[in-house]
Amino acid sequence: MGVVGDLWTIVKDIGTGVGKGLSWVGTTLKDNKGNIIEFAKTLFDGAFFRKKDDGGTEFTEFKVSMVAPSGFGKTTLLATIMNDAENGLDNPTAGLTLKYKDDDDKKRISAVKALMNSAILAGQAGFTGKVDAKLAGTGEPKKFDFYYHLAKDADSIDQPFSIMDIPGGWINPNNRISDEMGKKWEAFKEHLRASRLLFVPIDATVLMEAMSKAEREAAVAVLDVNNTGELIKEWAKYRKESDKSSALILVPIKCEKYRSKELELINKVHEKYGAIVHEVIEMLPNVGTYCIPLESLGCVEFSHGIWCTEKGKENFSPTFKGVGDGILKTKNANTLFALMYDMAEEEITETLKRTKEKLESVGKLGGLSPKVKEMKMTVEAIEKLLEPMRHSLKKYGSTDKLGPYQVFW
């Protein structure tokens, strides 16, 4: 089973020896059998640990949400992060792997990867449209569940992530007024409420190619800044209920054309989203706010575009072209993943700290010292098991250089 798996046997033994009427973090341990259940539940379930069937340890999933209008590349953003992480993180010889919980999620990401490769080939002759245009649109909230798995000897730990993608049309509240839509929307809001991190993909070509006053006004409509902003602020209100840190990440995509104009691009984002970010900071003093441009392809960039009106709506139709050596290269995908993991690890570290404090309190009851000592050793084993995970992530991507991307608008 391994030392981590032994933790769950030990916790039962500890529970057996605890006397009646003990108040434990708001939970009263009523009897011998109840002691075992309540102690284990309070110490581990409440502290973001779960025992797996194989005896390993799984931490509570770290939730992330994405909001953006239709066709803004939410799925492409996710696929870029996942593809880059799979290539940069997987190290089977060290026991490190990135896995999907659902085969459908893996297939969808693989489909986007295939379209990204097709876009690179098409880019050599020029193509119009979106990288993931051939994918069926997200008709209802869709979760992408994956986890970072570390196995060493007989022990293993998993850090799960759950990223929620919603239909872009749902950004507009008029598109979610039916009873059925309302129920699905409530389910999404539960995920949004629990999401410590919010991604907001932004089409960089719309921002950078709006030259005239009319085009800049049209860009606000195409980006649907107002409805997107309302959702961002709704997320901030939810996060205000929590004492945990949060992060709002504005992610300009299709940035290859503007890699030498990154500051200008960030300033353009400021023009459209600065007031929204300011309100979020006012509501959440412990929020991190970032603008991190993402290159999904590297060798395909914007060529030219046309501003037009389609079915009474403003629209921008871009054309792309291939550049460079035709090899896919991403930029900042590793930074986005590292930011997700750092926030998840922050929660793990705090959990382990609280667990050790609880063990110290239990140890003072007397007669439990040998078991408490053994359990402390097990918690230390989990901490040691986390070290290779941290090391692998630091080599892959780091948040140490986020300074230039942090915004205080």
C-alpha cells in the first residue's frame, strides 16, 4: 500500500482512542465508532485529501472557469495549455504523468490539436477563420478534468484540475432565459463560485486591427466587453465570500503578429477592460490580476482582415498566413499552467500545515503519541513526495517572472 496509503489505517486507530465529548473544529465526537468517522472526515475530507482505491492520495480538484464570447478560442486556449504541458511535463521515468479523467475530454483536445496542425499547413497558403472552427460549438457547460500524477515506489499523489467551458452565447443573459438553460446556468455558477482562477480569452486581432473610431466602437461589440465584464464581476462577488486568494487572467490570443508589440497589446486590453479589472481589485484586495498574451501556433500569424456587419451584428473576419519554419511553437502556455499549479499547491501546503497543527492538538490528549508520531511521519512523506512534482514544474514553467504581466488598472 505504501506509507501514504497507511495514513488511512492510522487515522482509524487514532479515532478509536479519542474520548467522548471532544470538540474538534466544530465537530463533536459522540462515540467510539463516531469518533473514527468524524475524526477522519474532519482531518482529511475537510482538509482536501481523499484516499483512492489503490491506496494513494488525491487532493481536492482545483477549479478554473473560462468566460468569453463564441469563437474566441476558449477550447483552443485549453488545448494549447494541455498540449504544451503534456510535452513539457510528462516524465514517465520519474513517475510523472499528465492524465485525463475522461476519454471524451482527451478526444476533444486531440481534435483541436489536429486542427491546429491543419492550420499550420493551411497557413502556408493563407486561410480565413478560426483554428477550431470545425469543432461543434459548446452547447452547454463542459468540464475538462485532468490531473497531474506522481507515482514513486508504492505511493502516489494526484492533483486534479477541473476547467469549465461555457457556450460563448451564454455571455449574453438573453440567451439563457429558458427553464432548462436556467438550470444549467445555475450549475455553471456553482463551478464559477468555487473557481479561484478565471481565464478570459481575448481576440488580439480585434483589438490591434481596430484603427478608426468606428472600428474601435465595433470592437467593443465584437468582444462583447459589457456582458463579459458583468460575468467577471459576478465571479469577483463570489470570490469575496472566500478568504483564499484568487486570480483573474486576461489572455489575448492570436498574438503571433504582435510579439514585438506586446506592451501596445496590453495597453489595448487596458483600454477595453481596465475599468472592469479596477472594479475587481476594489472588490477583492487579495486578487492577482494579469494580462498574459498567448501564442498558440507560433508559425501562423494575422495577415489582413475585414470589418463588416453580419445579420445586424458587427464582425471582424481575419485572414492568417504561415511564417517562419512551420513548426508549432507556443509562448506563455507553460506560465498559465504554472500559475494554476502554484495556486493549487498553495492550498495543499496550507492543508498540510493545518493537518500537522491538528495532530499536535490530538497529541496533547495523551496516550496517542505513538500513533500521532506515525501519522506525522506519513504527512512528512506526502510533503517529500511533492518535492519531485514541484521540481518538475519549476523546470517546465515558473511564475517567478510574472511581474511584467501583472496589472493594477
